[in-house]
Amino acid sequence: MNEPVFCFDRDRTVDVRPPERGRAVPLAWVQYYAHRTDHDVWATGNPRLCREAGVPSPREARELLVAAGREPVAAYDRMNSGRIDRLRLLDQLYAASYDREVRFVVVDDTDVTEYTDGRPWTYHGPTEFVETVEDGAYPPPDPGAVRGDPYGDPERGDRYRAQLDRFERRLSE
């Protein structure tokens, strides 16, 4: 996997609930990276972003690990699991699924560098991420490519089923 994996928080990060100060990441960007590029995208904060952007959460990562007979490194409880535990689940899923190092980009209003430092993870606050994209570090999103696209029934994972199926195959090898 050559493309970085994006992990987005929602509240005070994405424009559906923007930060009090600074710039928010447009929801259309999250949708673009998830559905129009080869990037894997995860909602690592408020799970409402799963429905809004059509992306999975660490809950699905944990379920994949359990189904493959692996003991997850952390529980997933959307109200009590900390951000670090959610990132640890994704780290475990990719380590179990790929032979090479995977790069992660975490975009969150809460600093998670205590976990990301020393790992192949990059942390950005929302304003910093927007500016980094505008400076060309990541592909510039084309919001017009996702405007109004249906990502399936919000109650089902159709929108990201292909991403989860890929992990199921890799974990069963």
C-alpha cells in the first residue's frame, strides 16, 4: 500500500462541526479521498462521520480482527475508547494485513503525537491539514467529483464494503 491512510476526527475538525478558530477540513475532501482515490479513509472520532462521509470506523477494524481470530489490542466503545486506542486498532489491522510499513495521516483537533511520534504516522490539526493540502503535500481534492453522490444506506457499510473485503481476504491468507 503506497498511499497514506487517512484518519479523520469529526467534531472541531470537519466542517460539519467546525473548530471555533482556524479552518475546518471540508466534508467533501474526506469523501473525495475515500471514494475517488486509492487512499483508505477511517473515521476515528465521532462515528457520525461514518454516515456523512461513507467511511468505516475502528469498530469495523476490531470486528475484522476478531473474525480472523486475532486478539484486538484495544476495545472499541465509541463513548469510552480514547483516540489512541482507536489508532492502535488500525495500526494492528494494517500490521496484520500488510508485509510492509503503512503510512498514516491523522487529522484531529486533539493532539495525538504521543502515539504518532516515532511511528510512520503524521499528525495534523485541521487548519494545518488544509494548508498542507493547499501546499501540495497531498492530492488536491476535487469536491465536484463527490457532490451529491450517494454512498449507500447509512445503516449498512456498502459505501466502504470493498475496503473491508480487502482486509478480510488479506487476514485469511
